[in-house]
Amino acid sequence: MESACPIGVFDSGYGGLTVLQSIVRRLPRYDFMYLGDNARAPYGNRSYQTVYQYTRECVQWFFSRGCPLVILACNTASAKALRTIQQHDLAESKSPNRVLGVIRPTTEIAGRLSRSGNVGILATQGTVNSASYPIEIQKFFPGLKVFQQACPLLVPLIENNEHQGPGADYFIKKYSDALLSQSAQIDTVLLGCTHYPLIMDKLRAYFPPSIRLVPQGDIVAESLADYLIRHPEMEIRCSKNGKSSFFTTDSPEDFDRHAGIFYEMGIRSEEVFL
Ligand code: DGL
């Protein structure tokens, strides 16, 4: 039998680390391999074809390193590339490997989070345009009202380490106001981009305290734990030494310095050429 390997966790840049952090806390025995495609981030405004092509290259890289399971810890990639990878690439090649996203687990529980039945979503332009959240949520919670707001400048600000500056406040307020203006009934806001937990304190300042802001990390971690229980044939292929390794398509020095600000453990990344 082939040897067990780490679970891959992918994002266009730093945002997926917010998901990895939750996953490592929930599943500390497992090994993880994180790849940030920082050289080509952000993905948020790119076309379907481009997001699919970039994501596919990264998924293939994980597979070439032996990862049996890859989590797309990126809503944009989950919205624009996951279905094609699952239904076309994996199905056609009859690969035993699996790729999972972050939108499905979030939409599966979205209706349980809101009392008023009105949920807001903050996400990239690509995720909003794909309508993945409203479409998926309707399958699980047909009565739930979903309001979306695209925040095209937030990921670029975070990727460029400008998210703590006053310039970020202008856009965070603008996007928060735009979402709230869609309905006074919204009581829950899903952070539909894995970068946004990095600006949680600022988001909190622009939403009334009565509104619950929900990051995805813990939701995705719980869903992965459940998946591994339900799929012992995959679970056995995942190595368990409690180790994480980090890779970036851009400068490792930049990645380590920047990522270290918001990831609990120190990071020493390696550069990857796709
Ligand atoms: N973290 C990605 C997401 O969840 C950001 C996408 C981007 O690169 O714009 O959507």
C-alpha cells in the first residue's frame, strides 16, 4: 500500500491559513501541507477559466506531492473551480484522490445560525457573481433570505499588508454599509472569504453588536473531521505526525513575515514553481 501523506490546504494567498488554524486545532494528529498561490493572488476578480486553471495547477501540485485529499480553503476557487475539478478532472482520470471546498460546509449550517432568517454574505466579486452561496443555501434552507455584498478591494489590501491601515477602514465601512442597506433584518453575516477573519476586529467595528459575524474556519474543520469519519478509505491515506509544512508561489521570506502575523505557530515556507 502507498504511504500515507499530508492533507493539502490551498488558498490563493494567506487567507486559507485562517482555515488551516482551525483545522489543526480540531485535528491535531494529522499532517497538513499548505500552499498559497501568492504570486497570482488575488483570484477574486479573475475569470472562471483563469481561476480553474490556477486552482487545477495547485491541486496537481498537491497530488504530485502525494496528498490524497485537498481542501480548497478559498471561496473563490470553491465557487469557480471545484465542480469542474471534481466532476471533470477527478472523474475522467478515475483518481482516488479527493478535493473538497469551503462553501458547501458553510451553506449546510447557514440556516441554523440566523434567528431572523436573513443572512448576509461578504465575499469576493467572483464568489458573489457565481451565486454559489444563494444557490447552495436554497438547497438546505429554502426559506432563508440571502443578501450578498462583493468586497473587491479587501483581499488586495490584506495580501499587501495594508489591512490595518486607515485606507482599509474606508472600504470596510463602505462594504458593511452596502450589505446592511439591503435589509434591516440581517442578523448573521457569513465571512464568505477566508481572508476576512484577518480583519475581524475592523469588521466588528462597522456592524452593530447585535449582528453575528461568522468566520468559516471552525465550520470547515468540523466538516472535515466528519468527512474523515465517514470516509475511512481516505482517512487511512492521511499521515498523522502532527506536522504542518508551508509553501508559496512567491517569496518565502515575505510569506513567513506576513503570515506569521496571524498564524499562531511560526512559519518557515518553501518556494514552489508551478
Ligand atoms: N481567500 C479567498 C476566498 O476565500 C480569496 C480569493 C482571492 O484571491 O481574491 O475567496
